[in-house]
Amino acid sequence: MAMKYIAVDCGKADTKVCLKHEDGSVTKRIVPTTLTEASGMEDLQRETESGILEVVYEGKTYVIGAPSNEMIRDNSKKNMIHKVLTLSVIAEAVPDGSYVRAAIGCPLQCYASKSERKEYLDYILPAGKVEIELNGKKRRFLVDRRAVFAEAYGPLLLFPERFVNRTVGVIDIGGFNVNGCYFLNGRLISEANITNQMGKYKLMSSLMRPLNRLSPTADFHIYEIEEALRLGYVINAEETSRKILEEEKSKHLDQIVEACRKAGWNMDFCDLIFCGGTSPLLEKQIKTRFPKAFIPEESNFINAMGYLKMLTKVAI
């Protein structure tokens, strides 16, 4: 059986998966980063009927991928949620019995320590045979080689030419967190790293109050605000809501920029790359503030694609 190459970027909001096929093409998939231990067969059946994956791992049954607005507050990501999600999406993506070479991401603060990086890799993606059950079917794969990279490193791995003889700031705006890396000629200035909770959910939280002032009867839920962000307005209040959204997005970007400046970034005299699933939502504000900023296509997959590109070079 041919070797399978796969990269998993398990974020706090979404898990991004990139699988490389023998013809060189890449399949991309997004799964919500949620995992719940099944408490009863009735609940489990309802979830699986909705297309949610049932997983049995190490004697415990879970459902993964159900939409949720609950925040995962463990910044280390060294937890059962990320472990089971990572192993499950690999098992689902490759044929049963496959030999796999896989890459994952880890938090910036973890990556800075070689020993912590190795410990994280061993926990989330153990080497050797993995056995897991998906929707009632037993699956197994063998992890032949592994690699771990830092969050927000995707642009450096995918577009190394953009970092040569340049000062570059990478701002990865995800669902919950913002990760920032500052590079000088491709070398990370680690003391300038930033990680904060200024992702999309913080923006949606900031929008709650002004949108609920649109009308005495307004009562917006978080999923409705997420839809308003996607559309750029609220139905039946297009003009007013569009102004509110644009103003709040500008304020949100201002806070991210200020965090970078406080970390020592020379924002007006460096190249900027914005990635992560929330960056396209702020594209107008980013381009207004930084006209030369680069926002890659499919920016939510940038880290996973970068990991996949480098996998064969550094897998252990």
C-alpha cells in the first residue's frame, strides 16, 4: 500500500486537514474542534444521524465535529480533545491499514522548547500502530514518520522567498486565538511572539451589544452574528448593521495591531502576512491599514499546507 502524507492543523475552533494523493493533488477538509464523551446511546445516535463522527478510542466513546460555541481554554492544546480529533481525522482520511507520514502543529510557546515539542508530538501523535473505531468500524493505521511545526509557521514554509532579506510579521487570526510571529531574514525573533484571544469569537462577542441595539426586540445569538459577519450585514437592517460591522472590525484589527506593537513589531516598516480563517473577514480593514499586506488564498489552510510541504524533509 502506498505511503499516505497528511497534515493536521488542530485549532481551537476548527481542525484543518490536508491529505496529499499519489497524483500530487491535495484534499482539504475542515472539522469543528469539538469532542464530547458520549453519555448515552440516545444522544449518540442523534449526533451520528446528523453526520457527526462517533469515535471509540482507548475504551471511551466520543462524538466529534458537532458545532459548538464553547471555548477550549487550555492554551497548551496537550489534551484529549486535540489527541482524539487528530487521530480520528487521520483514520477517516486514509484507507484502513495505511502507513502514514503525518505532520501536526503545536503552540508557539511549546515549540520554543525542543523537549516540550517532542513531548507534545509523542502525546498527540504517537509513533507506531494506532487503533480506533469510527462509526462502528474498526480502523488502524501505522504512523511511519512524524513532524511537528509551530502555529503561524505556514507562510514561512509555503512562501520562503518572501522572507529572504526581509523583516516579516505573520499574523494568524483564528477562531479563538491570534498567533503572531516576527521574522528577520527567515529567523524567528521569539521574544516578539504573541498569542492572545483576539480571534473571531472575540469579534462576535464585541458585536453582540451594538447589534442588539438595532431594535428594542433584537436578541441576536452568536450563530446569527457569525452569519452577519459572513454576509457583511443583518437582514432588514442592511445599512445600519453594515456600518456597525465595519466599525467593530476596524476596532478589532486595531487591538491586534496594538498587541503586535507592544511585542516590539515595527509594523509600518515590515512586510505583513495575514492568515487564518478570520483574516479574510477583516480583509477590507487590513488592506486599508496596510495596503501591501499579503492575505493568501485559502488562508485557513495555510498552516496545514505548509506542514504538508515540509513533511518529507523533517519527518522523524
